[in-house]
Amino acid sequence: MTKQSKPESALVEITGLSHGGEGVGRIDSTAVFVPHAIPGDVGEVEIVHRRKNYFLGRLVNLKQSSPERIDPPCPHAPACGGCQLQHMSYAGQVSWKRLQVEEALRRIGGLEVEVAPVLRMSAPIHYRSRAQLPLGGSPGQVTMGFFRRGTHEIVDMQECMVQHPLMVKLAQAVRRTIADLRLPPYDEVRHRGIFRHAVIKASFSDETLMLVLVTRTESIPLQEEIVERLRREVPELVSIAHNINPTVTNVVYGERTKVIWGEPYIYEQIGGMRYAISPRSFFQVNPQQTKALYDEVRRLANLSGGELVLDLYCGTGTIGLYLAKRAGRIVGVETIPDAVSDAKYNAAINRVSSAEFIQGQAEAVVPDLVRRMGEIDVAIVDPPRKGCEEAVLKALAQADVGRIIYVSCNPATLARDLAYLRERGYTPGRVQPVDMFPWTSHVESVVLLSRRS
């Protein structure tokens, strides 16, 4: 019988944070990534996994605490994977997020660009307006919450300090209703059961709720009773939709969605504009910081009333419409047909007649717009985390767009794309980070690029 070797450990000083929020230190010359550790911590770290160029570690004994370390304000931390920085002060979080942007610009983009202090929240709690909650367990014993970090194990959520309180109220009602009716939640391993996710959306301005029940099955058993119970328990609920996702996948939504009760939209008010939110539409999850972000875009655009503004990756048209009263014309481009329909509806309810929305690939649409409309004064790009396709940036540069405003949710791809545009005649100005997601490792940024003469 062989004696089991003791896991290797070492005393490690944490000197940085990774883009995912793990503490970063070194064992000899090898980087080690340690969840739930922050710069200034010193502790015994056990090596959990060895990779070719780095280690993954686990903090087993904290010897010295960082000045920024706090007791997590959420009772579900550190098990819940929703927030990565519950153990770090808010001041420490925003300082690190600014540093994260600076380092990405310098290391990835080779750029020495000024990064402004982060636009932070005054009270970073109850800020989220959307949650995607997986369901598990068994009939009568339903679990619902967020996945444990790095797993698909559900941490049962009884409360949540970052969600709007009405969303927590509705989540508890959904859990009770499905459990009381002894309906089977989804079993991810066996691909059985019914209820996969409850997607909850809230309007902060109207204090109303939308629920999307995602099921494996074509129909919802006891649908009328479920609807009646939820309406009775949560009077703020104004819309219930059903999404059907029968495939073996980690993707939340299936292709088909239908409203089974109530209104097709809820509405959010941002800076005098009213936006419709449908069951499948994307909308920024933090309404208060969305206004701060859009105000910064409007400031950078510096419109005088006659400009042609191109809004790429426009989604439901929110940024372009926010600028519409100060622009001559807004043209939004989006690949998803449903989002384009929602954008047109948003223009209608805000009585904006100077905006048009086109469904298509941006790299194909931009040259045609130049031929049809002439010079594009300002282009706004707000791509997903993977950043802009090179063909989109190339099309903007070839169209000789005077100013480009880049809105980014990923410092790494922002740095890459700014470097590409700099090589093609654009000068990036000061980068403004915005804290859209307190207690997490994510940060939004916005920057103006001007065409060099």
C-alpha cells in the first residue's frame, strides 16, 4: 500500500488580480492563481492543478490580510459564482478595475493612454435588472440560484444583494410554486425534467417584472395554476413568457419563445428615453450606470444637430436613440432580426423619426451606407466580449469615419482593437471605465478615437 503524498503548498504573497478576479502570486518563478485572494494577502496556498505555465491554487491559511479585505456582505459568498469580489472593499474594486484597463492597454495594445478614474456607484447594491437562474433538485425539493464557481452545481439562493428586491421576491415565488405542485426541475445529467431556467427581468422605473420560464418540454404542466399563483403572490409581475429549449446544451434559451400571459414588454426609463424590453431582448443590467455610460457617449460624440451617426452592434437601438435629439440622422446596424424589430419599436414609442435600423453584417452595410449617404461623421461600436470583427474595423477605417466611439465590456479586446485602429490613422483619447457590475471582476469602458489629419 502506497502512502498518499501530501499536497504541495507554499507561502504566497498576492500581488495582483487576474481578469477573472483570482488573486495572482508566484511560487518560485511560476504564477499561481488563487480564488478568494486579493493583492496584499499573504497566506499558505495549496497547489490544486499544475498547468504548463502556471498553477491553480487554493488559499488554505490566510496569514496576513490585505487592507482592502472585508467580510463578504452576501451570505452566499464565496460559494456562489455570481460575484467574484465579495471579499474586497468597493474602493479596492474600482481601483483594481482602473488598473486592469491600464494594464490591458499597455500590455496587449502597446498603448500609453490616460485612463480616467472609474465612474462608480454611490450605493453598489440591488443594481441588477436581470437574472438567469438555473433550477435543479427534485419534485418538492427545488433548488434555484447561481452556479458554484467553475461548476454546474447550483447554489440555492435565498437572497441576493445585487438583484432588485422584487426579482428576489419573484424568484422565491417561482421556487415555492414549482415545489408545491411537485413539478420536476431539469436534471442536467440525465436530460430529464421540465424547468431549466427562470429568467427574471425588472423595470426600475416602473417597478414591474417579466418572467421567462425555460423548459425542456413543449408545454408547461399546470400552466394556468402556475400563472394564477404567481400573479397572486407577486402583483408587480406583468408578463410571463415560455421559452422551449429541448436540446442538450449549456445555452439558456431555445429558439422559440411565446408570451403566455400579460404584456409583451416591460419598459425602462433612462434619461428621458423609454425603452421596451421583450423576453429575448438584451438590455444593460444596471439602469443607474447605463445612464452614466450613455451620458459619457453623448458627451464624447459632441453632436451639433446635423451629423450622421452610425450605431453598430446596436441591439435594440438604445445608444443611438439616446443621441437622436442631438444628431441629424441615426443609422443602427444589428445582425439579430428580433433586436432590429425592437429597435424600430423603441424609436416609435420615443417619437424618433430620424433613426433607421438595418438588419445585416456591419462590414457589408458600412460601404453601402457610404455610397448611399456620403460621409459618416460618428460611428459607435458596442460589440460583445470578443470585440469587433477585423472586417468591421477595416470598413470603418476605409470609410474614413471622422470619430469612432468604442464601448467595451472587455479590456483585452478593447486594447487589441484600439491598436488596430491606431495603425489605420486613429488616435485614442482618454479611456473612461464605468462600473456596471459591482462585486464582480467585469468593467465597462468607453473611449473616443479621432481620425488623424
